[in-house]
Amino acid sequence: MKLFARPDQLRAAGVLSLNRRNAECIMRLNSRKAYPLVDDKVLCKKTLEARNMPVPGLIGVVARSGDAGRFARKLVGRDQFVIKPANGSGGDGILVITGRRKDKYLATDGRLWDEDELAHHLTNVISGLYSLGGQPDKAMLEELVAFDPVFDLIAFQGVPDIRVIVYRGVPVMAMVRLPTRASHGKANLHQGAVGAGICISTGLTTSAVVGNHQVREHVDTAASVVDFAVPQWEKIVEMAANCHDAVGLGYLGVDIVLDKNRGPLILELNARPGLNIQIANGAGLRPRLALVDASGAPGLPAAERALWARQNITPENPALA
Amino acid sequence: MIMKRSTHGLTLALFLVLAGLAIFAWKVRAFGFPVFPDETSVVWTVQAQISVDPGPGAMKVAMQLPTRTPGYALSDEHFISRGFGTAVDDDRWQRELTWSVRRAAKEQTLYYRGVFFENDQDVELAPRPKFPKPPELDEPYQTALGEIVEEVRDESADVVSFAAQVLVKLNAPAPEDNMALFLQGPLGLDKAHIAQMIMSAARIPVVMLNGVRLVEQARAAPLETWIAVHNGTGWTVFDPNSGNQGLPSDFLLWWVGDAPMVEPTGARLDDLRISIRRQSVSALNLATERARQAGSGVDEFSLLALPLDLQSVYEVLLLVPLGAFIIAFLRNVIGLRSFGTFMPVLIALAFRETQLVAGLVLFTVIVSVGLLIRFYLEKLRLLLVPRLSAVLIIVVLLMAAVSVLSQRLGVDAGLSVALFPMVIIAMVIERMSIVWEEHGPGNAILDGIGSLAIAAFAYLVMGIDLFAWWALVFPELMLVLLGLTIALGRYTGYRVTELIRFRELAK
């Protein structure tokens, strides 16, 4: 394989470039005043809850450094929880605790944290170490999702999540991110997680990548990661379409996890979703965006938009071939 | 595809680029502002040395000054004399200098010195003249004159061709009898005055153009006289001794008319000597002088009008836009990553003092040691701002230590470390340690090398002397840079790194 693609080859494949995403999707469709709704995970969770959309439960918010030492009280009786910077980006600063060993907490990567260390992590979060502009932040304590064992064969620890790109309210591309040993159980592509593209119309995974390389099996479990049927797919597509109505962003990344008891939950929303999803799907975004622009779909109610997407965004559609 | 692309930004960018280039071109073409540093221009210093023998009483010496000088402009002039008062009669067409003194002993030497430079300007030579009276001469001159005029009139169509024909006859190898009468006769006129007389007989106004040739060097440059004839709308210049039309480009017109160049009253002119020397001067000074004379305001509203110490500040400051443009290009077109958006520009500015290799070494040393200490601080679990402050203090201490050490070792390069932007370095260390922990040492080191590579590239580009020169002399080129940056902001194509990143999608 060649080291470089020629620009005309990428254009032919309909690859959306970072510059074009910024100029023509984010700057044009995402109004700046809607950003706090998604950038602040606490606010986002409350906005979605207000519309009766399923989200992981909130344990509490630590907003002052002085409270960090007393956080344990909020965690009484819990040995599974997640600490997130409310304004974090790219998964930085997220700490997933899955169990307890005596008085220490066990993180997904196997490291044990004592209360002092957790408190220090919380003050780091609060002082803005992981926040978007180094602004002072809040630490959000969230219930750990009891994730659906359906992914057990193709995920190494951690919580796999499903990313759906919603363009003008229409779900246009999706992938599932599968944690690996290299990603320390985090579903983060640039930390080494597997990204598997999902067909919007069928909910079957089509292709997968690690980093920028295509794979067919999970790097740790060796199970096939293609042709895997994502459960409750119709509901997931509709939830993604609904999120657009909740926050009003025209170019939106919706992250969904599958809870074994509650079904699909909206983990977080992203106003600047990345472009690796194109590699995971082996397809460019531009033809799909053009298809949405040319249709009347953005004017429909959420459920009909989801239906339109499942009917039209398929490899059988000649416009996307 | 997605939207009808707005052309607003690109129009603005185009406007800025064109405006910047237009001002640039105007300054270069109209005033000769030098595009390259160390360019020189040529000026001529013309000196008239006048020796006079004073009489017993008060004396005055009047001298015609260069006033209307087609092809040249005066940049500076001096009148040098001992004990004389000077007054300049400033006429629109002809200036006249008068030296005067009540009593003078022995012989006196007066100097006029003027500095001239080439300057293409359209100058009216003299006021619109009146029709001259036909001369009244004794016979046989009057008859001869009449015959010449008749003859030339038959052979010419208008004023200019009349004058040309007179000069042809005047300069014929074997002049006709009538003409020979004037040329060899006892009237003692030179060709210029014979031509003037003939044309006066035809009622054509003629003036004398007196001047010198601006040669490389001359100790006693001869005065030459050219004639200009007026045809009712404009002047046409002829060489009376060859009939050639048009002033030669090296002719400095000194004065117009029949008056002598120097006219003493109460004294006797002993000697008049004109010397000429060609010199090279800074093209920039000359261009500034031209701009001043043209009243363009370019000289007044220029960075070069600032005090020198401020100029050297701006020489550096004006490189920042160039660095910012390079960053925008490397990030949005090439797709490189760096710690902090403009950190590489500030590092590059510091490199100007340390030089590149020493700068890279010093930067790496300070960041590496700072990083080690930062990892130790991590164990202390300090709050963010005190931790940043601690890193900043450590960076300053490290810089001081490097300076002192290099002084002891006699390594000059180490001293200039003091110019590194310490806050920026502290932030780099902090960001790098975060990336180190979150994304692994590989990513942190790669980003660090990326930042240094961008800084080194920016340093190399900003180090090109030509750009520093342009920034100072042609600050309007910043508009071009701004336009290009705005155009870059509208670039929605692939970054070079995306050609690698998405290569598996290539069809």
C-alpha cells in the first residue's frame, strides 16, 4: 500500500477532511451557544433526562477542591463508578472504577487507587487539567454501566460504545468502539481501541480498524469483529436522531452504551466528532451528507428521520455506491 | 456540496493581497524603495567654484541656481563662502542666488554645491514665451537672414521641422554662402545664437538651455547650451551643434535663458569651474528623500521614521505575523501538531538569539530536566496552579543555571538562554507531562519533536534577512500575509497528514 493517497482519490471516496468538517459542518451548523449543552457533561445529562432519554445515573458532582476529600461519602456503599471531567475532551481524565480490594479501588487498567490518590485526581479535574481551555472544571461521578455481555467476545475489558454521527438530525454513519488491552479498557480510538463500522440500515458491523489499519478480528480476543449484529439497532438509531432535537446541533456525535438491564443509554454527546469513523466504515462521509442535503429528511420528526436513514443509508443506495 | 460557498472571505483576501502588493509596487516604482537590502543608488555632487577679484567697495555676485531639472531632482544644496551674506530669489521658473559683502579683501572663492539624483519627472522648461521681435541687422546680414528664412520655410511644415531644418543648414559640412556669412563672419555668434536669430526672424520663440553633463567625474566640466523651440503648445529641445532632437539623459539643466551663469557687481570674475563627482548612497535614504519631495507621506508614516531602538524592536515584532502564517499553514495544510498554537513562533524568536543548534540543544535540555522534575512533583499531588508556578520557578532556575554554567565553561551560546519564553516553556512541560501520562511517552515525544520542527522551520524562514527587510521597509506586505492567512482560513481541502491517515479509503 502506498504511503500517501492522492487528494483526488480521497475526493473520489468522498472523504470529509478536517478543514471541511470545521468550516462547513461545525462552524455552519453548530451554534456556539449550544456548545455548553454538550461540552458540560452534567448539563448534557440533565438536558437529556428532561426529555426522558435514557442516560447512566448521576451519583454526584464535585465542584470545589475542598470537597474532594469528602467525595468518599458520596460513594458510600459503591465499588463501581466513573469519574469524568464535566468539560473533558477525548476521554482524557476519565477514571473507571470497577471494584474494591480492601480499602483500595480497582480501575479498569488494573491499577489500585487509594482515597488520597482519588482525591488528587479529583482536584486535578476540578482545577481544569483536562478541560477544554484549561478552565476550572467540575468532576462528575457517574454510575458504571452494567454493560451488556453481548460484546464480551469482541471487547477487552471496559465499556464498548457506539458512536453515531447525526447530520441535521439524520443519523448518517455509525461505528462501535471496542476497548483493547492497548487502550486500557477505554473505548478511545486514538488510544488503540478497535473501531468497527456499522451499517445504518442493518446494524451489522461491516469493517474494522485499529489505528489506521484495517482488521477483521479483535486484536486481543481474536473474535471476528465484522458481521456482528448490534442489538436494539432500530432504537439506537432513533435515540441518536432524538439527541439532535435535545441540543440543536446540526453536526453531532452521539455516544451510546448498551446496559444489560436498561438497554441503550446515551453516554455523552460531542459537538466536534472526529473523522476516524470514516476509516472504521471504509467510506467517506461526504456522499451521505450530500444525500441528506438533497432530501427533505431534516424537516421530518425524529422517528421518521431515523426511518429515512435506515431506508436510505445503505450500500444498495446507488447514490452511495 | 453542503453549502453555496461564500465568496466573501476570498474576496476580502484577494482585496488585501492586491492592496498590499499595489502599495508595495507603488513604493518601489514611484520612489525606488529598494526591494533588497544594501542596494545603492547613484547621486551626483555638482560643485561650482567661483573666484572673484573684489573691487574697492561693496560687491555682489549673482548666480543662477539649478531650478527646473528634467530627469533629475535636487536632494541637497549648500552655499559656501566666508563672510558673505546669501539671499535666494525664489522664482517659480528660475532661482537666483546673491552673495553680497560690504568689503572684501583680496580674491574670494565662493562655492555652490548641489546633490542630484535621477528622478523621472515631467517638468515644464520655461514659461510660455512671447513671440520674439525679428532682429534688425546691417546689410548684408539682413538680406542673408531673409533668404535663409525663406528657404527654410519652403522646406519645412511646422515650427519643429523649421527648427530642425535650420540646424541641418547650420551644421552642413559645407554651409551655403548665406549661412557661412553668419558662421564665419565678424558677428562672433555661436550656433545656438545664430539658430535663435534665424528663428526669431521667423517669429519662433527660442530659449537657451544651459547645463552640464553628469559624468563619472569631471574637474572642469564644460557648460553646454541647448536650444528649445516653442510651437505654441510645448517645447522641443535641439542640440545646436548636431541638430539632434531631445535632451540627453545625462544633461543637468542648470538655467534657462541668455543671462550669464555668474554675474558679479563691483568685482571681476576670475574663474568659474564646475566639478562633478558621482557617488553611491543608500537606495533607502534616497527613496525616502524622493518620497518626501513628492509629499506622499510615505516617509512620515513609516516605521523608518521611528527611533532606532524602536525600529529594531519592530524588526523582530513584524516577523511574528510571518511566523503565525507559517503555523497556520503547517497546521491546516500540512497538518502538523504542536504544543500550544503559537509556542513554536516564540521559540523560533528565541532561536534568533541563540542560533539554531544551540537553541535546539538548550530547549531540549531545559524541557527534559523540567519534565523529570515535573514527574517528581506529580508524586507530591500539588494543586494545579501552585504546581504550574513551581514548574515556572524551576524553569527560571534552570535557565539561570545554564547561563552560569556556560559562562564558567566559556560557551557563549548558553548565555542567550535568558531570552527563552519561560512561561511558554513551563506550559510545554506541563502539557507534555499530561500527554505523557494520558497517551504514552511516544505521543509526548512525537508532539515535542513536532513542535521543535515547526519552531526550527519558522526560525529558518523568519531568519531570511530579506523578510526582516521587507517587514520594516514594506510593512504593507503584512496585508498580503493577512490576505493569504484569511484565504488559508477558507481552505477546506485535505491536509497532507490526512492523505496518510485516510490512505486506506483511497479509491
